[in-house]
Amino acid sequence: MKKILLLLFVFCSVTAFAQKVTQKMCDNKGEMYIYAGNECIQYVLSEGDRAGSLNIIVHGTWDAGTNTLGRYEPFAESLSMETDITTVAIALPGYSNSSTNRLNPLSHKTNKNLAATKEYVLFLGKLIIALKEKFNAKKVNVIGHSAGAMMAATLTGFKPRLIQNIALAGGRYDIHAVSKAKNLVSMVDVIESISKKTNFLFIYGTEDKISKPDVTTEFFKLVEETGLKATLIKVEGAGHIDLDMTDEAIEAFTELIEE
């Protein structure tokens, strides 16, 4: 009898976890959820007084189920105060209380390099479009960290006019340097399609062991050769974690969107 009850509990738990979240269910969750790309995405919001612009923070890879919004809510508040622009930090599928209707968390053990798949990049585009419409923004400013930076950077090639200013901290922009998989895509593959009007900020930490400095500095040379408007920022002594939250990164991001 105990075995039967245990199996029933496991079955119910798996079924509940696998339940798809519909548009209606997402709407009923409240203000801090938005339905985009068939996913119900949780976000935190810090409002600013400057109309027409929106800052969007995109996190990187964490263990599945991590409450990324718990980490990024204070950062969203800091950016909003520094820029006076409404700032949103999103939780990608499988993080905080965001759904996994179609997409797995970035840390999925079987499916590697999800942030370098076209499906995930285009999903991020749909999410940004939905947020842009929700907050009536004409200008979108994105700051991405690690895998979030990689996705956002690639998105500028798929959707050239969607993002006006973009800060990329500790990302990877040529996935082919570390993977031979043919179905992957990164900024290097779409660089010729990127709008010359987009402003880029590349940020690297001198002590970053995950995205080593030369990953950014070497790619930045190609960015300059392509004629994109870009700035390179070095954060002395900074590692990978919280690179996007450093004082140097915040100051450079603030200057970027003021230009």
C-alpha cells in the first residue's frame, strides 16, 4: 500500500510539473507575469519617470529552478534609479516561477548550449517585443549577462531594429569556438545583418574564468572591423558572477543610453 501511495505521489508531482501554462492561466497569475512565445514569464519591475524607454535585464545560466529574480530585483532597482527609466528583470523558462511549456532551463543537462539555439534566441525576441508593447516603449535598452548576453547579442542580428542599446557582460559571441554542433548560432553568424544604429557595450572582467577576457577582446576586433558602434569596458579584478552588476558596468550602461 505504501508503494502504491508513493508511486501515486510521484506521478501527481510529475504531472503537476509538466502542466502547460495557458495564456489565461498566465494572466490570472497577476501583474508580474507576461505571456510570450508560449511561455508564462515572471518578471520584477522598478518604475522610472522617463517615458518611452525600457531597460530589460537578461540573466545567464543558473541551476534549474533558481530564483534569479531574487538576485536581480535589487539590480533592477539600481538601474532604474541611475537611469530614471523603467527597468524589468526577467526570469527565463524554468527560473523563479516562469513556465517550461516549450523551452527547458538553460542549465538542461541533456540539451547543451540552449542559449545558442535559434529557437531560444527568437523566443527572447518575442518576449522583448511583448514587454516593449506592454510598457509602450519606443526605445529598448538591454543588459545581458553570460548566456543572456550571448542570446541578446545574437538577437540583434535576427531583429536588427528591436534593441537600440545593448550591454553584454561576460558573454560568448562565437559559439563555434567551443562547439562543433551545426545547429548552433551566435552573434558571429549574423553580424552582417546587425543595424549600424545599434549601440553596443562589451564588458569583461580581468578575473573571469568562464568567459575569459580574450573571448570578448578578440571578438571586439571583429565588431570594430564590421563598423558597428561599440565600446569595450574592462573591469579590473572582476570575475564572472555579478559582472553585470559592478559599478563600472552600471556607469558604462548609463552613459551608453544617454548618448
